[in-house]
Amino acid sequence: MSFAYDLRQWRSGRSFREHLAAHDPAVCGWVKRIVIHHTVSPTRDTWRGKPTMDGMVNYYKGLGWDAGPHLFIVQGSPDTNQDGIWQMTPLSEQGIHAGLCNRDSIGIEVVGYFDRHGWPFRLAQLVYRTMGHFINWHGKLTVNDVIGHRDCKSPKTCPGSAISLSVVRYDLADIMRHDLD
């Protein structure tokens, strides 16, 4: 079975922004929103970069999927060289990650389980910068287009019960105004 997999890693929001700048945003003209998830598993403690990504591809293939979420964001893994923004499904292609929201959304997995505790500061900063750079590059999205998987008629708590999406939108807007790099 063919699987849409274009493995890439960007170590920072800035390197992700530079990657986006090299491409025409029209390749993502189909995107109308960003859906945030949490992985539950893997966690930051079990994250190993490429081997973890390859394992998740095999997991999704086992479900019969031909794509997965677009980006995985991790900060605080045992090997800091494996931290950053990891791409699974090319941003130009529809992924599979949120049921009825798949057709028009980029799926971002924040690595970890966030039902009891919010994102640690450095992870939150990387999540906000990733979304902010994507929104600016895309040109037709705003912070109001950021939703959780739980908003897609799902019983899942993504991006985690401890994550307030109104706070995420507020903090994202603030970072986009003052400190995106």
C-alpha cells in the first residue's frame, strides 16, 4: 500500500519558516484550518526521531490509512537532536488525522499527553511558532482557524483536556504580533 510520507525535520520555527518561504502557498490552497492533537504515545520520553516516525507510519498503514498527520512537534526528548518539527504527510496533500476535518485541515500532533498538564513553555513556544509561520505563509488563515481534534465531532480530548484553545489562540496571536522568530 502506498503511503504519503515525506520525512523531514526542522529544528526550529525559523528553519520551518525558511522551508515554507521556498514554496508557493498555493500548494496548500485546500487548507482552511489547523487541527491540533496530542499523541498520548509516543511521549517526549520515548521519542527517537526517525525510528519513531517510521513506527507511526507502520501503525497508520496497519489501520489501512494512506496518509497520516502532517506535523509532529516535540521538545524535551532524551536526545535534543531529535527535537523540533517533524513532517510525516507532505503539507501539500490531505492527511488523515481528524475524521470529518481531514478534507480541509493540516494536522499537527504535539508529542505528549496533555490531559493533566499543559504544554511546557519551550514546547508551547515551538507549537506557536510553527502555527504562526504556517498561518503567515498561507496568507488566508487566522488564529481563529486553529481548532482541536475534539472540535471535529470526536470523543478525543485533543490537544488535551489541560489545553484551552481560547488561550492557545490568544497566546498565538500575541506571539505573532511580538515574537514570532
